[in-house]
Amino acid sequence: MDFLIECIGFGPKSDPLSLQNLLEEQGEPTPWRGNSTNQRRLRLGQGLELRGERHANGSWTLLPHYRVDTLLRISTQELASPEDSRFEALLHGWAAPPIPGLSADEYGTYLLSVWISDAARLPKPLPPGHTLALHVAGFAVDLENIGPNQELAPRTLLERPNGARIEPLGGLDNPGGCAHLSLRIKEVRNLKNQISGETVQVCLCDAPERPLALLISPWQVEAEGLPTPRPGLRIEGTFLFLGELGGGIPGPKRVAGRAFG
């Protein structure tokens, strides 16, 4: 997963063992994820975090995290928890579902799969169709192209809502939470990883209802000979979507009754 943490400013030469030690020494417990010694996060500034999970055999899984300052509404179609973790869940659903009385759309504008890191906050089971509000960011798994919008996108794509193509991947050979994207870049924010000192680029891309925040590895951009992202260009590739809850969590059921006397 080194290519994922490159997206938050830890380059190919970063030592995983040193990062694990930083998580233990300077990190803090990750909220809603149980054992504080095995679930750690290291704040890197401006919403960036390195997160780590220590497994029973002593090995670590390191993942990036970026807290987007906006919320994306997703209508739940399926919520699946992996057998080896009770803290997270894979959400499949319709993004930007219709608001009753304001939209004739039956489902939503596009399908999306997202790993929710704090799924322990949700009741089980979560009723299908329930709408959650999530802080969601995508991290580049395979960056295919960055280039002029008119050259990369056929006319049929440009005529779609926001000129966006968002296709969740499925099947046994594809990791959950991934989607193949073709999106226009609206804005590029340059953040700084306070640990490594590297610049982290967040591409805010045009999508229905809310822009999608995509983080890419500058080392992958250089290796592929791609141009530096800038507004007006189109970005294409496969991205892993990670998020956390920001609203829409069902509360305790109220017992209806009537007072007498």
C-alpha cells in the first residue's frame, strides 16, 4: 500500500518501520476503532493523517486519510463489514440521492463504494435506502492520464452531468471501494505534510452535487510522464475511496405510546 501513502506526502523512499514508530510514539488513538495501541493516527496538518492498524502477528497496515471539509450524501444500498474488522464497513450506494419534492430522479446521480473507517457508530442492520452524509476522499491506485479536457473526453462524456464518468469496480479481482474515474479538475489545493515536508496536491474535481477530492502521488505523476494537475485539465484513473461519517446516523428508536389518566 506504499503507493497510497505517497498520496499524502510519504515518498517511495519512506521507511515503513520508521512510520510505524512515529504512529506509536507521536500518534494518538483513532476514534471509534477500539484498542488504542493497535489503532493509531498521526496528524500531518490541514486535514491530512497517516493511519495505522497493528494486526495480531505484529504487522501494520498503513493507510492515508484526508478529512474533506464538505459532506457527500449517499443513499445506502448495501453495507458490508469485513470478517477481520468490526470497526469499518464497505458502503455501496447512490451519491446525491433525490430530495423528496425537489427532484424526479428515482435513485441518485451516480453509484459509489466507500470504506467507512468509523462504521462502529452505525446501528446494525442499517435499513436500505437510508441516507448518510460522509467526508469522502479518493486516493490514486492507478493514475492513467492527466491532460486537456477536450482531448481526453469524447463528446458523449462532455454532455453527461458535470462531464463526469464514475464507475465503481466490482468482482473478485478488484478491491472494494474503488472506482474508475474521468473528471474535470476545478481546483488544486497545495497542502504540506508537516512530517515529511512534502507538498500534497488535492484535486477538487467536478462531480454532481459536490466536487470530489482526489489525492495523487507526485512520484507516480513523474514516473508516468504526466503533466502537473491544474484547473481545466481532466484526470483519469482508478481511485480508492475512504471516508468517515459526518451526519445521518440513525438515533435510538423512539417508542410510540399514549399517556392516560
